[in-house]
Amino acid sequence: MDYKLLLALLIPLIGTLGVMIKGDKENIREGISCVSSILLLLVVGSMVPAVWHGKTLIFHMFTILPGVSVTLRADSMSMIFALVASSLWTIAVFYSMGYMRTLKEHAQTRFNACFALAIFGAIGVAFSDNLFTMYLFYEIVSVCTYPLVAHHQDDEGYNGGRKYLVYLTATAKAFLLPAMILIYVLTGTLDFAPQITTGIFPQGVNSTLVIMLYIFCIFGFAKNGIMPFHHWLPGAMVAPTPVSALLHAVAVVKVGVFCTTRVMLYVFGTDTMHALNLGIPTAYFVGFTVIAASIIALSKDNLKARLAYSTVSQLSYIIMGVALLTEPGIQGGLIHIVNHGFSKITLFFCAGAIYVATHKKNISEMEGLGKTMPFTFGAFAIASLSMIGAPPVAGFITKWNLLVGSVQAHQMGILLILITSTMLNAAYFAPITYKAFFGKRPVGEPFVGIKEAPLAMLIPILIACLISIIIGIFPGFMMHFVKVVTG
């Protein structure tokens, strides 16, 4: 058994306890958060050499029933999400310090503790060896992030938090829990298959039942943002910006799409999906979300709302790519977990920096701000290019693989969806940058007093932005894990 997996789980949990114990001493409290995040990144990074060379790390915790256990597993797909979650937590912790202190937010101890617990859940999901373990940590993420969404403790915060919790827990109980029980009855196990082709269903199982279970799993992981179970995501924008960044880049939505794709590939498997014709209909179904959410994003003047609907759209790229069932398509979908994570957290960090510096939330109020906040809006422009899919930023790798995957699958409809969504991405991102750098401030609203956000916020923005460029120019490291998944 590899105890590094257990250590990766314990670090954010111990960090949570440390934050709560030392909550009255803010420097020590935030020092604990920083040290915990760095230690987690180092522990996850220490597993890379073994997994890189094809080894699967296992840590068995306990067995509940034959074929049902709480077991951790680090393989190539685990490392994709675990590396993203641990590295983004490190960046987000430093950013949150600057944001929360500058705005003198209340309940910062609770905020830091729940932040760490959310990463605890996300790491648990990443290293789950079976569907039961994944479900357990999936629910932990839902519960631990509710106080973050409702952080402001006003009517808007409570309404957003209530919608968030009801959508995510209700869908998990209504769809995912029954599906998990039926899968166990049919197969005698909830363990993931060792490779993506076979799945875990025995031959001769009722195909109608398998199709029903597949649909239940797709909708049960409502954190994936697929319409019509997406309304929780824009509603959660009432949370502080570091929470929005956490929700949209890693600890919630990425948990949703990671769980969805993990189940598609390692429970059902590509052979079963081909045989039952599950892949292409799924790709077109989530293709509607890609287009519809982009159109809605165009109509939003509030910057965080526009970014929220952008997230709804971008998440479906991941599921669409896997559903194409071609090697480039699956690779494009899985690598977007990484590419979207770093780019989207940059965009939300920029939104928070703009609010701290100017108290502006609406795009129409940001005319000319790029002249006094060039680093923030420069980073926003680069991260926007990644969302659009322009080289040399990370999102280009996603779009290229998805386009190639759709052609190999002979799906010109999917190709058209991808091209249309790219044009829509440009339509709702490009005007923000243009207005910031080339627009004029409204009469009576000069630049007096407007400057960049504190360095504690600006440096994490620039680091996340730089990583988006690096993984766009040198995608080989993360693509190695993705290629191992596809064989």
C-alpha cells in the first residue's frame, strides 16, 4: 500500500483543523493554509515519477461489502485532476489572502477552513479507486462548499447557497445513488476497470438497463453543469470571488466533469458505449449546452455572470470530447480539465482584482480601465484567448484535439458546434479586453485612485496566466498522462 495517497488526503484535513484552532491569529491561520497547500502539491508531485512510468498506486482503507470499499488509487487519469487541484489550491490560497484582507471580509477562519475541506474532497475524488469512494467524496465537496457560497450571509447568499445545495445533493440522491446500487447488483463490484475499453458490465446484461444507468450517472453528477441542471452554477456567483474561482476552476465543476468522464470510461467503457451507441448522442446532447450557455453569456453585463455561463459551456467540451470515443477526442476532453482550470481561475482572479481596485462588477463600467490596470487586463486577455482556443495559450490544444476527434468520428455536426462556439467565445470575451484598453472612461469618472490590486492578488494572477501559456507551448507533460489513459 502506498501511504502517499493517505498523506495527500490528510494534509488538507489537518490544515482545516489547524486553521480552526488558530483562527484568532490571522497570520498563523493563513500561514497554515499556505504551508498545507504547498505540502499537498509536493506530495502529489512525489507520485508523478511512479505513475509516469506506468505504475498504479493503491491504498486500501476499509471494506464495507464484498466489492464495495473505500480505496484510493493514483493512475494517469487521477494525476491529471490531482495535479490541477493541488497546484490551483496553492495559487488560490495566496490570492484569497489579498482579497479577503483588502475587503476586510468577515468569517475568514470559516472561509479558510471550508476552502481546505473542499480541496480534501476534490483530492479524494481524484484518487478514488471505485464508484463508492468517488460518491463519498463527491458529497463531501457539496456539503463543504455550501458555507463558501452562502458566505455573505444575506438573502442573496442564502438563496444562492440553497439552490446550490438542493441541485447538487438532490440529483446525487435521485440519480446517482440508485444507479450505484443497481450497478453493484448487476456487476457485483463498484471498482473501476483497469482500462477504458472494457468497462465493468458482464456480457449479456440487459442493454436497456445499462443505457438507463448511463443516463442516471450523467445527470447524477450535476456539478458537470449540463443543462438543465446548471442553474446552481450562476446562482453560486453570490460568493466571494476566490470562491467563484475555486468553484469554476477546480473544486466543484472539475469534480463534476472528472466524475462524469471517469464513469464513462472506467465503468461503462468505450466498447460498451460503442455497442449501445451512447457516445455520439451524448456529444450532441452536451453540444446544446455548449451553444446555449455561450449565447446566454453574450447577454450578461455582469462580469462574473458572463464567466459563469462561459464555464457552463466550457465544461461540456470535456464531456463532448470523451463522448466522441476517438483517441484525439478523448485526449482533447481530458486535457481541457487542465487547460480550463488554469485559464478560468485567471479570469475569475482578474474579476476579483477589478472589484477590489474599482468596485466595478459590470462590463459596461470597465471602459478604459486597462490603462490603469494593464497587468490585470493583460492577463484577462491572455486567459480569454485560451477560452477561445487561440495559440499559443493552453485552450488551443483542447480545440485542436476536439476538432480532429470530431473529424475522425465523421461528425460534421460536432465540428460545426465547435466552430460556432469558438466564434461565440470570441464574441463575449473580445469586447471586454477591447473596452478596457481602447474605451474611454465615462464623463465624471476619471482614473483618480484607480490602480492595480495588491501584489498578493496580482502575483497569483500572473502565475496562473503564465502557466496557461507554458502548458499551451509545452503541453507534453500533462498530455503524457492523457495519452496513457487512451492507451
